Amino acid sequence: MAQDKIEKPEKEWKKVLTSEQYHVLRQKGTERPFSGDLYYNKEKGVYTCAACGQELFSSDTKFESGTGWPSFSDVIASDKVRLQEDTSHFMRRVEVVCSRCGGHLGHVFDDGPKPTGKRFCINAVSLDFKKKPE
Ligand code: FE
């Protein structure tokens, strides 16, 4: 079930996000590959939106893509993200956005592992991680 949408003026986001989070989540930036700790994270748990806390990806779908960005084969539930065409940088890509706060997460590609065949290529800085209780 989708939670209530969050809308804030950009200056409010600027107050609650780090400058790197703001650059990626609100200005559709891209972090340097291999720069985020969560790229290497192998613990069981749930990845949430760093801006609004919505649950986005399960560790069960995380895989090693070799790209330097956290990669997932699926979303925890399809209504947690919005997919939209992105034609910036002379490419045609599908942007992945948090459905609750509109924050930019990354892009999705069709070269992921089975069964979905999807590769959600997500900026680590856009994510937080909630470890599953033992
Ligand atoms: Fe969000």
C-alpha cells in the first residue's frame, strides 16, 4: 500500500539532506561508482529511501553487478517507485524515482538476472539500510 506522498519545498529538502544526498535525490545527480558503502553491503534487510524512509528494495534481490552502484533485480513492491523516461545526457534511459517523495534513485535497465531480467542501478547515497532483526 502506498503511503502518503511527501512534498516539500527544495529549501526544506536542503536542510534535511546532506549536500551529496541533495545533489542526487533532488537534482538527479549520480554519485561516483564504488563510492557508497552500501554497494558492498551483504547483510539481510531492507533498503529504504534516504529522503523519506519508504521501503524500496529487499536484500534478497541485491546482486553484484560490477558497476559500482547498488543493484537490485526487483523493487519490494511495484508501487514504491515511479518509472519515467529520461533522455538527458544524449541517452534514453528509464529513471527510477521514489513514489512517496519524488526523490531520484537511479535508473533501471533490461540486462539484469533472471527471473525479472531487470537491473535497478541505484545510488547508494539515495538509500538507507535497515538490518533485519536476528
Ligand atoms: Fe522517498
